Amino acid sequence: MRARLLAVLVTFALAGVAAFAVPLLSATADQRTQQLIISRSSDVERFVVLAQQAVDSGDLMALTAEARRYSWLYGDAVLVVDTQRVPLVQTGGLTAEDPSLQGLVEATLRNQPGPRVEQVTPWSDEPVLFTRPVGTGTRVSGVVVLRASATRAAADVGARWGAVAAGALLVAALFVLLSILLARWMVRPLVQLENGVLAVAGGRRAQVPERSGPRELRSLAASVNRMSEAVVEAAGQQRRLVADTSHQLRNPMAALRLRLDSLAADVGAHPTYDAAVAEVERLDRILDGLLTLATAESTSTRLAAGEDAEPADLAAVVAERVDAWRLSADEAGATLVPRAGHTDPVLVCTPESELAQLLDVLLDNAVHHAGRGATITAGWETGEATVTLLVTDDGPGLPPEDLSRATERFWRAGGEGAPRGTGLGLAIAREQTRARGGVLELRAVEPHGLQVRVTLPAVGTS
């Protein structure tokens, strides 16, 4: 935006300078041209008077002397002819036999005006011709032709144009500087606002200066700061509520578990007692899941505050967790295998503990939901700047309408014989992935099955 605004301001500034400088250049050239015309026209009139006197008296000495002295002084040529086209005075190389002058002389003898003098420019090098008839009224006794050099006038115009151009460049430079300062004054608060919004998105408080830029932007900066305080405080309260609630419930849950265990000898095998123990264990798992979820949600805040992610070798973590879950898979009647062909280290921007916890969630979900006889494969794919962790099974999978809901908190797949979980596993995996700048998605596998894809930034790209 700053570049576009600066381009517009500079364009208008240069257009304004050009609109002032171009007419000034033309006016300067016109002024010097008029000076040349006035000066040489008065000289021609003087020669007309001398020529008339010479024709009347028959004495050409004064006219000849004046013409030679003029040519020597100014370097201009003078030609005076009578009505018979006979030259009375010829100086500076101007002769009556010049074909280019014959038509001009004939027109002047007929009292027609001389040629129009073009505007003198710095590159004008052609001489200028001035003609006047000798005599008065209809009585013409000769013609005076003056060929004036435009070199000196062109040099003067060039000098004046140089001064105008220098002034225009100086003014243009000042305008460009003012445009840069104005653009910075207007755009800098927008950049600060953008940084503030990004800070809010990252879970940090925005610190947008409220005393820079236009009044509207200052008001907006104050609003962003207030919104940041409210959003960060609300997010913090939510995380603290989940964490505190989970923590405070642990003691009563532990006491309840101890009381149930103490009743085991008295009650013995009883369906109600077994159901109560199962529910207590399930509540305990839910509390563990809520604590883990609260930790995952706070990870993005820590990263936004500047914590660096410790890289981990995905290949090593996958191999280690597959070995750890192979026994559970065997007990569930499923086959768990690592994907073949992966031997080189694959580094991702996620700590090894979080990566192992993430893989535990995905493998636990696959082992308990794929069913007996299913094959579960764990592996990964490498991209240009990312690595995608893949956990695939050929179990029953999920209906299309359930794929988008599977990562919601406390959502569990229904159906007869469906395992009773907490409904927090994939939600925790999603939050952990998002906190590390990744994406978790579920895809159906043909002809049946489910694939969980976790895309994480590779080392050097976060």
C-alpha cells in the first residue's frame, strides 16, 4: 500500500511541477524570440532610412559603411537592392543572386510581409531573415534584407531553460520528499495496526501507538488496543477455567476412586459397581484430556510470544511409537505397520514430546476404531516446505457428514458396538497441530477406511 500511495503522490507532484515548468520554458523562449525580433527589426528600419537617403542622394558611402560596420560588429549579413534587383550593398556573404532570396525580394517589393520568425530554442541553428521595402506607401524604391544569426539567442534560451529545469528539479525533489514523509505518516499507523491484529491472532496483547497518523487511525488504534485487551483476557480466562476446573476436580476424583477401590472387597463382582468404576475411569480420562487440551491451546500463545520450536526427527518418533502401540494393536485384532521406504531423518518444527503425544492420539484412535482384522499404516510424505504425517487404516471409516465433525470436542462416533471414548483425542491433536502452524484433516479411503493427515512445517520454514 505504501508503494502505491507513494506512486500516486509522486505522480501528482511531478505532474504539478511539469504543468508549471513547461509553460515557463515556452514563455522564456517566446520572450527571447521577441527580443531578437524587436532588436533586428529596429536595425532593419535604420537601414531602410539610410537606403532611402542613398537612393534620393545617389550617395551610397554612408549606407555601405554602416552595413559593413554592422556586419563586423554583429556578424549578421545585410543586402540592399533597388527596384531593378541591382545590389546597392552586399555584406556578410549575402548576395542578390542567392536563389533562396529572389522570391523573398520579389514579395517584399510588392509590399508583402516578410517571413514569420519561429520560436528560438536551444537547438535553433538556422539564421533568421528580416525584410523591409524601401520607400513609403506604394512607392517602393528597393528592399533591405537582414540575415541575423540565432546562435546567441539560442544560447540565452538554453541558459534560461537550464535555470528553469534546475529549479523544477529542486522543487520536484522537495515534493517527492514531502510525498515520502506524507506516505510514511499515513501508512506507518496501518502497519502498526496490522501488527496489532496479528498479535491478537497470536494470543498476545496489541501495543499499537495511539498518537501517530491521522485522527481516524489514532481512534482505530485505540479501539484495536481495547479489543486486544478484551480478547486476550477472555482467552486467558477460558484457558484458566478449563485448567483450574480440571485440576480442582482431580482431588475429588482421586478420593472417589479410593472409596470405590475400598468397597471392592465388600461388594465383589456386581454390575452396578463395575459400571461405577468404569464411569470414574472415564471421567479421569476426560480430566486428563481437558488438561492436555488446555496445554495445547496455550502453546500457540507461547510461540507467538517468541518461543522457538524444538525440531524433532519424525522418522524416529514414528518408529518408536509404532513399536509402543504394536501390542495394543495386536490385542485389538489389528495389524500396525510402519510405512516402508522411509529411512532418512525427517525434521519438523515440533518438539519430540508433542510429536509423540500427537502420534499417540492418532494411533489410539486408529487401533480402537478400525476394528478387528484392520491394517493400520503410519508414515509420512515430504513436501517443498512441509512434512505430512499419515495414519491410515482400512477399517469402516466415517460417513462423509462425520468427517468434518470428528475433531469437535466431545464428539464420538456412534453406532452399535462403537468404543466409548472421551471425544477429546482428535480435538487435542487438532489444537496441537494448529499451535505449531500445521493443519489436521481427515479423508476417506477407498473402498473403505480413514486417513488422518497432519501437515507440519519442516525445519527451516517456520
